[in-house]
Amino acid sequence: MTISLFKDIARTGYHSSIITTYSVDPAFYDGSIQYRLRSYGCENNILMADSAMLKQALLAAPEGFAGAGNRYAVVPVNVRGCFHPKINLRLGTDSATLIIGSANATAAGWGGNQEVVTSFTWNNKQDDPMTAAAGIFIRKAYDYLDSWISVSAGGSL
């Protein structure tokens, strides 16, 4: 089954998203990813990016994150080596979706490159073993991301 990242973020029912990336295109995130998320009701959006790559992106296009601090948060993650996970986690009142893969938050990663991604969905209205397993996995991903947000942003998010 082919997963389209653009089609997936068009699904409604989510209030929050956390997307991680190594390489980032600020204008693409601002004008495409977060714009679409907000268009479909996902208002609380966080982008976590490798701090060295984020610095390079900001030097190349300082105006790229036009809505940062207002429509979404950008969290630089500083680690020894590089911060390289590609996670797309969306949370709603009754459901959550986790996409893990190789796609960076760039136009090439989301549309031009051949990328590998997989998706897990949890819904509290479904009572089956696969949904329960997905819920456990999604919770672990959330805890992992929350630990980075707490360290990087000092708990301000």
C-alpha cells in the first residue's frame, strides 16, 4: 500500500502534530505542511529539527518560517552527531496517527523522492488487538518526542 503524506495530513480529527526531521525547508513547512495541517483543523503544530541543519536552513532562507511562534513552534534539537528521526505524530481527542519513515520535511522528501514510510492508527472507538498495539506504539513515540521537547524547549511548549 502506498502512503501519500499529503493525503494523510488531509484527514480531519486531529488537534496537534509533532513532526521531526533532519533536513528542513522552512518555506515548505510553513507554506505547505503546516498550512495543510491547519486547514484540516490541526492547530497545535510543532516541528522538531536537527539544530545544525535548522541553522543552515535559517541562514539560507531567514524569512522561511513566517508563521513560527504564532501558528506553530520550531524546536531545534541539539545532540551529539545528528537528530535524524522522521516522525509524523498527529493527536486528536479520540484518535492518533503515527507515520515513521525516511521523508524529511522538504518538498523532495514529501513529493519528489522515493521514500519509505509506514503508518499506525489508534482510535478509542475500536476494540481490536491491532488498534491496541498501535496505541501502545503511538504512546511510546509520544513519550520519546515529549522528552526531546522538554529538554530542547525547557518545558515552554
